[in-house]
Amino acid sequence: MAYDDAMGNDLAFTSPASGSASDLDQDQADMAAILADGAGLWASVCSTSAEYIAIVDRAGVIRFSNRVDDGFTIDQVIGHEFTQFTMPESTAALREALAEVLATGQERTLETTVRRLNGELNYFSLRIGPITRAGRTVAVLACCTSILPLRNTEERLRHERHVLGQLLEVQERERQVVSYEIHDGVAQYIAGALMHLEAFTHANPGCAAAPELHEAMRLVRMASHESRRLIGGLRPPALDELGIAEAIEALVTEARADVPAVEFTHSLPGPRLPPQMETAIFRIVQESLTNVRKHARAASVRVDLTRSGDSLRISVHDDGRGFDPRQVPADRFGLEGIRQRARLFGGEPRIVAAPGTGTTIEVSLPVPK
């Protein structure tokens, strides 16, 4: 191995501003000696590096290792085949990578799984490169980094998202039950009361209590409207019966009570989306419109829902007063709810906002096949 080639001959070092000329000359001489001492430099790299460094000959046998772990001793590693430490599902890929580096002289990267002596698994990211002599690849250099902490973090994130998904699903079922209870219970009683009052009014046109009856009828109508609003906010029937476009149309109609111009366009070719995904889309749009109505003071809003191939795009844009996303109060969870719902389905929201420039919320979700 040519250490001067590996390290580079054109390294430039900045000398300290202070110090005598003789000191600087000595520093330069020491540095030249260090760079010329390939063996010493190699030993320093191996002892300092956080990676596991191994040299594997053309037969696939480990000839050098800077350190060992997972319960192995150096004697259990040196002189043994590199692939014997990997799990069967990783062995074929590792052998193929070694053969390719030896044949082509090109670097390869891959991940492997190793079983520790205590039976537990460890995961490594490998970068394999050629070691050449006289133009011939005589061995390979394998730099291995444990990715077990990363795997554990990913597993925790998957578990947390799974739990979050279950909690949201339970919440949606509870919303659905409550909306059905209101629809089949309170709303029916209110409708019945209104019918009786109207019938009494028609049967007694000259009743002395007519003003009170009309006021009672007005209040009952308001209660009926409020029950419908509650049902729509909890779980609109259109979402289950007609689909996501009709459900969002209901949200848009409701938003027009606070925003002068609300436009909704959609292009959803193909079959209906999975129910859980339609629910997530509905909640993302619902929360976006709620934020506009409460905070934006917008004159217009545009909602767009487009499905193209295996991707679905949600966009909600308003011309309101905007905000600084970095200064959202901690007690407001609307944007975080949008983020978490999007991430559950493999998306990541893009929130573009600044004071005085309006707000755009965009979410792209992969459509399950």
C-alpha cells in the first residue's frame, strides 16, 4: 500500500503565527518524517479510527484487523474467512462484493448482519476498496461501521409511529361513534320537536303565543344546525359514504362562512383510496382550513387535491397575513398534527409561510398499490 498516495503529496499546513524560524523548520521536518513513516502513520490511523478496519486477501481470509468486538478475540478473527462472521442472508452479497472489488478495482458499499457470540445481532455498513501492488489488486481493505444504534433508533421510530397510528385510528372510531350518536339521537329529537312546533303553528294561526313559538322554532333550528355542524366536524357521513372529494367539499362550504373566496379543485382518477388514508387527507385539509379561519384573516383560499400515478398531492394556499413557522406557540398542535399524519403515510409536509405573505401547506403522499 502506498501511504503517500493515500494521504496525498500536496497537503498544505498552516504554521502558527508565532515561533522562531528554527521552530518552524523543525515542525516542517517532523511533519515530513511523519508522512514518510508509512508504518507509523498506518498504526496511528488504525488506533484512532472509530471504524473496524480489516485487510482481506484474495482467498477471502482476514489478514489484519485493527480491533475486534462483539465478544470475539483477535485470534478468532485473524486467519479466518471474512464471510464466516456474517448471517447467511448477508454472506452471498458480501462474497459478491469482495469478488467484484478484486476483479474491477472499484469500491463497493453494502450492509451486513453479524451474529455476536452471545447470540444477538449486530449490523454493519461496509466500504470495501482495493489494495494494489504493481498495478494488481492483491487484497481488499474493508472499513466497517456499526449501524446498530441507527437500527435501534429506526425501530423506536417505527414503533412510535405505529402506536401513534393506532391512537389516531382509535380516535377516529370514537369520533365516528359520537357522530352517529348525535345523528341518531339528539339530532332526531331536535328534528321531531321542530316538526311538532311547526305543526302546532299551522294548526293555530291566531295563537296568542305565536311570538314565543316562532322564537322557540328559531332556537330549535339553530340547535339542529349546530348538531349537523358537530357531526361534520367529528366525522362527516360523506367521508364514509361518498369519498374524500365530497367530504372536503363540505369543509370548503363551511369555510366560506369566514373566508370570502374558497376554491376547491381535485383530480382523483382511479379507485377510492384506503379509508385510513382518506381520513388522514381529510384531517390535514380540515386542520389547514381551521388555521386559515382562525388566524390568517385571508380573503381567498385555494385547496387542491391531485392524484398522479402513485403519488397524491395536497395543497392549501391562502393570501392571509402569514406567520413565522419558527415562532408557533408550544400550545398549538395543528401544524404538528399535520406533520404526524403525513409521516404516518410516508409523506413530509412542506410549510411555506412568512409574515405578510400568506401560507402554503403542501403534502405529497405515496398511494398504496
